[in-house]
Amino acid sequence: MPQRISSAVLTDFWKSIHKAHGFDFSDYSEDSIKRRVTHFMIGKKIPDLEHLEAKLLASEPLFEEFVQEMSVTVTEMFRDQIFFKALREKVIPRLATYPFIKIWLAGCATGEEAYSIAILLHEAGLSNRSLIYATDINQRSLQIAKEGVYSKEKMDAATHHYTSSGGAGNFEQYCQSKYNSAIFNKSLKQNIVFSPHNLAVDGSFNEFQLILCRNVLIYFKQNLQNKVINLFYDSLCHFGFLALGNKETLLFCDRNKFFEEVDRKEKIYLKTR
């Protein structure tokens, strides 16, 4: 069993990791990140942070595994169907008024949410004038997202979620079955750019009409939450939408007065100034 991790030792550990690899986990929720670090050390039979640091600095493949463990990769197609209903009814019609639509999905994990958004745009007749930038810190997750191949079990659940979220078509038209898997059609993929982006250290890279970032901010300390919300604010066009989902809030963030609520429960906001 690894030694108990103290806050002071963890702080020094993150400084070393940041200096060597450019990844900054120091403002992640401490209890959550300690659990993940400990779980990783147990799996690798590493007794303490000193030995873990030495191994991570010496091995790039091991560091990639470490990042995989530190980042949240749980997602699914049309996750939280009420949220997607709110997007269909309250956001998509407004997006349709733009000549070209740019969407940033921050923390896209393995890509299911990106394909869900692509389906929404397709059904609204907006695919030919929209582009989704789907980003994540986790390179392995991004590779899975780019391939767009998922298990039959995931696709079976996706069919139900799609219908419950307001989908009126046939979900199976968007993917092709192959053995025990399904792969999304190229027509959906062509409007999605999967790319690495680290919310803790990277900056704005475009102007967007919609930014989605769900189940990510809850793992950050307040100062990093503020930093990320400021990043989203700077990246949104005037009257652009910020969609956080029902587990997040702008209530305690510096920029909350610059947004209006579009959907209180699902935490969808409109940038007003």
C-alpha cells in the first residue's frame, strides 16, 4: 500500500511534473486527485510519490498512462437526455441564425458527446455550415474519439438516449455495425476536429457561438474554475452560449454577471456583455 500523500509533498510533485511535461494538475480538487494518484500507484506497485516522480520523468509511455488516470473519461452518447432536449429547443434555433457555427466541446473524453452534437446539427440542417472543435487533455481518449468505434452495448444504450433526448429519426442511420462494434459515418466525422487542449495551461484559440464543458469544472479548485470560465468568456462571441450541465454553476465565478440564464437546471448561459 502506498504511503499517505501529504498536501505539501503533492504540491512539490505537481511542480516537478509541470516543469517536465507542461501538465498542471495543482489546481485540481485535492481529494479527487489524491484518490487517482493513489489508485495509480497501487496498480503500478509504486510505494510513494518520490518513486512515482522518478518513473514518470524517465518514461513517456508511463506518463501517458498517468495522464489517462488523472483525467475524467466517463461519457456516453446523449448523456443526460434533458440537457440535450434543452439544446435542441433553446440553443440550436439561435445557432441557426449564424452564417457559420463554431462549437467548442472542452473535455470531450472518448468522443461520444461530440458525435451527439454532430447529430443534433445534422437534424437541424446545420451540418454544412458548422464545425465542432472537440478537445481533451488525454491523448488516448482523443485517439478513440477520432476512430469513432464503440461497443455494441454502448450503441444499444445510445439508441435509447437519442430517442429520450428528442431524436425523431433512426439512430442506426448514423453508424455501421461491424462484428460487436459500431463505427460512426464519415459524414459525421468530417465536421469534427479532435485536438489536444489543456484547460489549466492553454489559452483561447478561436471564437465560438457555443462552448460545452460538462462534468469537468467540478474536479477543479475555485481559482482554476475562474480561470477556465474567463477562458470561455474570451472565446465566446457576443450572445454566444455556454453550456455546463446540471452539475456545474457560474454562481461563485468572477464572470457570472456577464451571463444570463437560458436554462437554470441544465446551466446553459448566454454571454450578454
